[in-house]
Amino acid sequence: MTVQKRNFIIMWICNFLVAGTMTMIMPFLSLYIDTFGDHSPAYVQKWSGLIFGATFVSAFIMSPIWGRIADRHGFKPILIINSLGLATSVFLMGFVQSVEAFFFLRLLMGVVTGFIPTSLAFISSQTSREEAGKMLGTLQMGNVAGMLFGPIFGGLLADIFGFQYTFMITSSTLLISALIVLFGIQEIRKSKRTQKTNYSRKTILQAIFKHRLMLNVMLVTTIIQIGNFSIQPLLSLYVAELTDAKDVAFLAGLTFSAAGLGNLLFARKWGEIGDDIGYEKVLSVLLILSFVFIIPQAFVTQLWQLMVFRLLFGIAIGGMIPVTTALVRREAPIDIQGEVMGYNTSFRFLGNIIGPMLGGIISGFIGIASVFIVTASLFLMGSFFLYIARRKPSQDFEDFIAVQHQTSK
């Protein structure tokens, strides 16, 4: 077995473990807050939203920093630091006694929530351009599989062992992931140019915002997460409107998992197609398909109809993360690939922050169904801007950033 293949298998397993353990606490987040004292439902709901979003705020800031460090010192040390940091913060969550302490630990978790995006960047750096989409799509399947099973196991563990022991078990799994990376991964360092240019953060950011294709990729990355998270806090309420069943939480979980199942089934396939015909073409098709499959969700009258369209939406959105990551890998110079992917991750976390807030505001003014329509329009806009970028002359990002570097001197 080659080093690259062994690294890939190990990272798939670790992605499954980390994504699963990180979503284990989601089903009982508000219930855990309620154990801190005799609080009103409004108080619990407010802090649930703040604590849920806190991780993404600090992760949004830290992702490019971890990427820059990885460019200098390698991806393996960052993977180990992140998994150990996650294990520590999750372990301490089992012993907090106040919402403020819980909020602080969720912020701390965000500082080290870079394992999965760093693993994508690591595998991308070890993979040839010709099959980057397929490999990243397969790796994405491990992430999605963990996210599908994590909440189920988390809920079962909480019912059997209680909240505190669930945090301890989750922390132990993250520690195991760190040990697997430490002893199992053999990083093949990228061969960098002898005359390496040290680009400043300002230069890299300016190049991203002025380069048409790269900026579009970053914006699409944000739209993907907005599409995923804008409806997530409201899904149980929407399901309750469509059914008279008592087990609404379970049915809402199934409905949300339908998109994850579609993602799981087709992520690798979309990556393969992107390798064959071009990532821009595939991304354009996926944006249109997402628009087509989101709109009907606003007008369904039966729960099974919503589940079907969530599944189709998952199939469409499942290829976007590996395709956008492969695009960044293709365009970014090897010396700064980690940092550029870090900015791409920051745009993902930005979508995680905007999505729930946007969904809550829109549903509060014009209803839950309207959230689907607004989200669909974002995918349509992303498709339009990508079309404009493809119509104009192509820009080589490596040459483009070199020009930005010279002009900034």
C-alpha cells in the first residue's frame, strides 16, 4: 500500500470520527443548558443559539491562520493540535456549571475547529490535480457519514450515561483520532520553489477578492453553508406544520438527514465528473440543480414530499465542497495553498454564522416557507456570477497574486 493511499484511508476514518463526535452533542445542547439552573424557555433558546454559533465565529477568524502555519510547518502538526484541542475543550464542557463557561469553551473549540478542513487541504496537497475531485469527494463522504450517525449516537449515549459522561466519551474519541494521526500519518512535504515568495496576508486577500474565479468559489462556499444552516433551526417547526405525528423531533431528524444521505451517495461521483469535464462546469450545474430542488420545498403539503426534495437537494449540494476545494487546489500556488484553503474555510464558517440568523429573520417576517425561496435565489445568483466569470478571459491566480505582490511594494 502506498503512503498516499494509507494517508487517505486514515484521514477518512478520522474525518468520520471527528465529524461524528462533534455532532454528538447537538441533540441535547439546549437540554444541557437547562441543567444549569431554573431558566425560562426564552433564556435557554437565546443561549442555545449563541453557544451554537460561538464556535463558528472563532473558527472563521482562525482558519486562515492555521492554513498559513500549515504552509510553513506541515499539515500533520496542525491536525494533531486541532484534535487535541477539541478533545480538551469537549472534556471540560462536561464539568461546566454556567452558560457563560459553556459559551467560552465553545469559543475555544472554534479556535481549534480546523481538523476537517485541514484534512481536506492535506489530502488535496497529496493528490494529483487529475483526480483531486474524486479523492476529495470520497473524503467528504467520511465527514458526512459521521455527521449523519453522530447525533443518533449522541442522543443514545446521553439517555444511557447522562450528559457528563457523553462529553467524556466524545473527548476520548477525539483523543483517539489524534493518536491515529500521530502514529499513522506520514506526510510527504510539498516540494516548494527554491526562490519562494513570502506573500503577506493583505496581498493574498487582495488577490482573492480581485480574482474573479477565486472570489466566486469563496462566495459559493458561503452560499452552500447558508443553504444548509438557514433552515436547520426551523426544520422541526416546518415538519410540525406538515404532520400531526407526535414524534416531531425524530421526523425532523430524518428530514434533515435526507439531505446528508444524498450528499453521502453522490459526493464522490460529482468529484469524478469534475475531474473529467472541468470543475467550473460541474459547479454551474450543481448551483442550478440546487435552485431547482430548493424551490419546491416551500410549497410541499406532505412530509414525504419535503423528504424527497431534501434528498435531491443533498445530491446536488454534495458535490460542491469537493469541487470548490479542488478548484482552490488547482488555482492556488503550492507555497500558499494551505492559507488560501484556510480563507475558503473561513467563507464556509461565515455561511454557518449567516445561515441561522438569516433563516430566523426571514421566517419571523414572512414565514418559514419563504426561507427556501430566499435561499434558492442565492444559489441562482451564485450561478449567474460564476457564468459571468467563465465568460470573461481566464486569470492565472499564481500570476495574478504575483502582480498584486509587486504593486503592493
